Amino acid sequence: MAWFDGLTPGTPAHNIASTTNARVRVVAGPGTGKSYAMKRRVARLLETGVAPDLILPVTFTRVAAQDLHRELVGMGVPGCDALNAHTLHSLALRMLTRNHVLAATGRIPRPLNKFESDAMICDLMAAHGGKKAVEARRQAYEGAWARLNNQVPGYAPSPEDAIFQYDLLGWLGFHEAMLIGEVIPEIYRYLSTNPGAPERAEFNHILVDEYQDLNKAEQAIIELLSNAADVCIVGDDDQSIYSFKHAHPDGIRDWLVVNAGAVDIGLVDCHRCPTRVVDMANALIAHNVHRPVPRSLVPLAAKGPGVVSIVQYPNLNAEVAGVVATIQQMLAAGTPAGDVLVLAQSRAVGTPIYEALLAGGVPARSEYTESELEKEEAQRAFALLKLFANQDDRVALRWLVGKDGNNFHTAGYKRVRNHCEANGMSPWQVFSQLSAGILHLPYTGPIVTAFTALVAELSALTALPDLASVVDILFPAGQADTRELREIAVAVIAADPTIDAPSLVGELVAAITQPEIPTDVQEVRIMSLHKSKGLSSPVTIISGCVNGLLPRAPKNVLTPLERQHYDEEQRRLFFVGITRVKSDPANGKPGTLILTYAQEMPLADAMKAGIAPAYVNYGTAVLQASRFIADMAPAAPAAVNVP
């Protein structure tokens, strides 16, 4: 299939694929066909002889990268097998592992999982005001780099922050590790301070999806990589929903100013959603006033009106039961489980639905961030696998020897680290000498005992016949706490029976920190609205539609203008959620959107979920429907109450 097959000259999709302008901006609303047009653009480049390794497609998720490759293969595009699409995070990690980059940065790109930072926090808390203060300073450190505060005239960290950063980087350097939030800043530092770096001229064509959700540092990396490259960015500031990752939507808004002479193309025809949902989405987003260029999606009559309902339940238990019963009825009527997408902005709502579906025999999967590592048993098993794969994994060793001690045996570990640094030894070497009685350090008895027991566990794993047996021991069949880790590990080994332990760990880390949410699934999927970006489904259910979750209450005191911007992003999040529903009337799938919410829930559950109730009545949080539901009037149907 040629790149232009099925494209009508003069249409936006054809213009996106065909333009040879060195700078192109595409503003595309949900379901308007941006992915289709971008794939045709890549196909044109390949068909006209551009070498695959000179093309860099940057996608927001790993699944989007895989979809691009799969569809190009299906089109029979020459050279597509050698094309590598990346998320910006995976591209940065790949570059950071190159020998000349390692030498230039002096950092080991071994990211910490969230649970592993607990040991780091304990090691730093005595000097920096306790655990909460350390976590707050860590977040501020990552946020300052994501926003490129170092480029703001007059910016300087406080003396306290400067000392904390010194100690933080000292801990990470000793443990040969990196915060996940450092990966992007680290490659930015390398590229910006090395104008002659080969990476800055590595590509001739760069295509970036979801540009509005990149932070300022990420957008700066694209600029640094585009010294010799044509660039096409795609996005929609009405779908910018990642301020907690310091997303910089002004980057796409101001891109034409920075890139004079760029081509600007818009996509507005919604090929995904039923017409009623498009009308609801337009009514909703129109309430946002900070939109430099207000745009409306255009509904297509061929998509049909769809099926939309808004349901209120008396309490959270009834909401969970009602959602599960609705799904069971749909499946009994022939709807495939993979056609159902459940969105809940809090695990306090999503997890009970997930567990009730499993209990009811409905195939389901949870896609909450690092959900695989929620339980302590899963954390310990994963850390053991990391140390089994690499005895010199200092982070895994630090976490394992400290986990069962008071504040991770901080006092004893400090003596071990001091001895390491004074004598040029690794923690494993020092612990081995302490365990063997060759070396004696005061007040290290409990942590050395933990190390000795750990060595015995690792020896037992080493004696097993193969890696599959190791997985069976660490993630046993039938154990609920490690079920998700086992599923990933078993699938990886099945795909490559010769895989070694370090590679298995790498696959697990990628699956957890950059989780894949495949579009071709056989289970009901449950996830947050943020996680649903890029997905679509014939049946979309958004549960927990209450004030306090949608919109979520801000953590900090905001000025009136800051609060307005905050609420507008929360509205954009709901806009993204409702436009996940996909209509396909020709195949009996009209597109079903169901919004649910409860009138009350236990106060303890509400507080745990961060929900500020309308008021409290004897230990019960009384809730209000999300005000975003009213924003969709008159396009939305009236809510119904289920007693």
C-alpha cells in the first residue's frame, strides 16, 4: 500500500502526510485521526528512501510505538522493520547507557522504583528534617529540573536545598542509581552542554506525539535533537492533563512563534465518538476560559448518537455492585470483556470494582501505576530478583537488608557505607566480610544478620535449574500479592525461553515504570483517567464522578488564578475520559458511555482517597456529584437514581 492510498488531496490528513516543510504543528482533538495521518507521514518518508535509523517517532506510550510499527508492517512499507519508535523516557535511557555518555555524565541510569526510595529517605532524614521533609525536597528537586528553573534569571536553590541536593546526589552516586525523574534532566544536561554530541545530529526527521504533555525539559530535548532534523509535533492543549509531571502546554501553544514559517494543520472531525458524546465534550470544554484558540469537535452523523447514561447510587458499595452487575449483563449479552474500559480516578473506587469483577468470574486487569508493587511481598520478591540478577545492585541490597529494621537499619548501614567509601569497597564486599567475621564494625549486628539470611535465600535460588523455577519460587502460582508480577514474568519467559535474569529484570522494570496498556485485550480494564490517554473502547464507564475526585481537591493553597488553571486541567481530564468511547454502528457497537457516582461512602475511605466530602454524618462522608456533569448540559442526559 502506498502512503497516499485512501487519502484525498487537500484534506488535513493528506497535508500532514505530504508536507515537506521543515516544521509542522498539528493540533488534533480526540478521535480526529492524528495517529492515522502520522503513520502515513512516516510511510511517505520510508517510501521516498529516508533510512529508518534517521527517523525518530516519539510516542507517549510504548504501546503507541508498537502500534506504529505493526501498522506500517501491515501496509507493507519498506524499511519499517528497522524503524524504532520510542517514548522520550526510553530514548533517554538508551542514550544514557552509551559508553561515551556514561563517561560524560558519570551517572548510572538505574532508576529507583517507588518502593525502593523508602530506604533512601530513611538514610537522608536525620540531616534534613525527617521523612516528609526529604520527600518534599526530592519532589522539588525533580520539579525544578522538569521546569528548567535553572534557566530562569535569578533562580537559585536555597542553602538548605543545595545541601540536600548534594546529599541526595551523593546517595544516588554511591548506590549507582538515578531517580526516575532524573532521567530526562540528565540527558538534557548532556545534550545542552555538548553541542558537538553525535546525538544532536543523529536524526533527520523527528515526529512527536502528545507534545502538550511533555514538560519543559522534554520539549527542550526535542529542540536539541532537531539541530539537523525536520520536526513535526502533534498534540492538543485541550487534552493537557499532566501538570503533576510538570507538563508544559504553552510549548504547543507558542510553537509557531518560536518556529517562524511552520505549517499549522488542524484536525477537528471526530471519527471515534458518538455524536451525543461529542456534543457533551464540546459543552464541557467550553467552560475553560484559558484557551488561546477555542476549537470544537465536529460530530459525524455516521457514528450515531450512542448510548449515554448517568447513574447515582446510594453508597460506594452499591456503586461497585451496580457497575459490576452492568458489566456482567453486557458480557452475558455478547459484549467482549476487552470492549469494556472502567475509569476511576481513585483506587478507593477502582480497586473494589476490580476485585468484585474477579470474584464474579469476570476477566479483569488493573492498570494503576506500579500496582504490581503495592504489596510488601511483591516488593521483597522483586528486590530479591534484582539482587539475584546482579549481586552488585546496591539499591536492591540496601532495601533488602534494611526492610525489617527500624528505619531500614539506618544507623548500622551508615557505618557500612562509611567503611565502603573509606576503603574503596562495595557494600556486598563489606557485608560479606562482616558476615564471615573478618571485619567488625560497631552496632551493625542486626543488619549483618539480615544480610546473612539474604545470602542463604540467594544461594537457594542459584541452585534452581532455570529462571522459570526462580520465578515460581519468588512469584508463586496462586499467590495474590505477586499475581501481576508473575503474569508479566511468565509471559516474558514464554516469549524468550533463553532470556537471562538481568534481561528479565529489565523487562519487568519497563513493564512497571512504563506499563503497556495493549489495545487488543481480553479482559475488562480498570485504570485512572490519566492512564486512559491514547485508548478507546466501545464501552467506557467512569466511576467515582464526585467532587473531590473530579475535580480532585488541590493539595496546596492556591490563588484564585491558580485555582482556575487547576480546575481547568481537571476539566480537561474529564474531557479526555468521556472521549475514550468509540462508536462502530456497522458492527453493532453504538458506543456506550456510563457515568456513575455515590451519594456517600465511609469517611475513612474518603479521607484515604483524598476526597473532601460535602459534609460528614456520623462517620459517613456525604458526597456531591461532580460539577463537570452539570457542565455538559444540555447535551447530557438527566441523571437517574438507583436505590
